[in-house]
Amino acid sequence: MKRINILVGGPEANWPQVLQTAPQSIPGDWLGVDRGTLRLLKLGLTPILAVGDFDSLDDAELKTIQQQVANIHYAKPEKDDTDSELGLSLAIKDLQADEIVLYGATGARIDHFLVNLFMILEPRFISHAEQIFIVDRRNTIQFFRPGHHELSQEVDKHYLAFTNLTPVTNFSIIDAKYRLSHVDLSYSQAFASNEFINSTVHFEFDSGVICTVQSRD
């Protein structure tokens, strides 16, 4: 399985602890998005690809990237795609990733986070939704298409939430602490503060897209 980690420009305070203290232990190759590329280099991680308009960098910072990263995709500052969308597209098309983990995709500007959350629904990305994860210091977000699913609890996470990003039909939470049975949801809702009873939770639905959030205080 080919895993690609993408570091975008969110605040370092929201990074998971492992990225701050033991980044070399994270499996997979790295793709840097804009300033995220420079941050990877400072961590001792050389991305196999960098992308962005790099308009947030000064000349010396950009030169550092150009000297150390072999494959750089330059984007115009005025463009249709965000840098995150460019990075995700390259991870799928050029790098043919089987699993994509986004870091630095939360915190700071809410509009940036919403782009990172809802870009999964774009036609070019939706078929890859279940390959994509958003990870920060306290949360892991996953995306699911229709079907029956088993979700394993992460060892450091206590809470579990379900949010339908689109209308969904016949949604059931089968064996979490709080359950649902065959519910149709015509608008987006967040079912927060659920919990695992066992090491896994099972859920299912017939249409739409749902994201789960495993979190801790």
C-alpha cells in the first residue's frame, strides 16, 4: 500500500504529537504544500513533491525549497484550486496513492478548514474518499461512501462523531454507545460525543457521504 502524507499550512500547534517529536517514524512519503514544504525540510523530511504558489514565502525561503526539493509544481496565486486541492490531486493522479493523510489541514482560518473538509465531495475526489484522512493533535477525520463499515478505535481517542456531509438514507449506527436505526437525513447533521463500547464500531447507510471524527479532549 502506497501512503502519501501531505503537509499543508495550518498552525504547528495543531499538529499531532508524533509529527512534532518523531516525524521520521511516520510511514510513507511526503508531499509539501506551499509553506508546508519548508516546514517539512525543517523537520528533516524531504518531500518527493512540492506544490503551491509559494506567495507566503520570502526569496530566501523559496530558494531553500528549490535547492532541496527535486520536483516542484508552481501554481499561479490567482487560481481556481486551493493549494490543498492541488496537493490532493497530485497525490491521487501523479503519485497514485492508496492512502492519503493530510496534516496541517485544521486550525487557524475556518474557511481553509471547510475547503479541506468539503473538497472530498468534488467529483474528481469522491471516488477516493475512503483513502483520505485528516489528522491533527486531537482528531482523526475519515470519509465513507455507502455500505457497511467497521471503524477501529484509535488508542488515544475517546469520542466518536458522525456527520453526514450530504443527505443520506437508511443510516444506522449499530453498536456504539448511542445508536441510530435506519434514519434518513435530508440535511447535514453532526452526531457528536458518541463512544466506542468495544474496539470497533459498525455503521451503514445506502446513499450519501458520511465523515467520522475520532477525538480526545
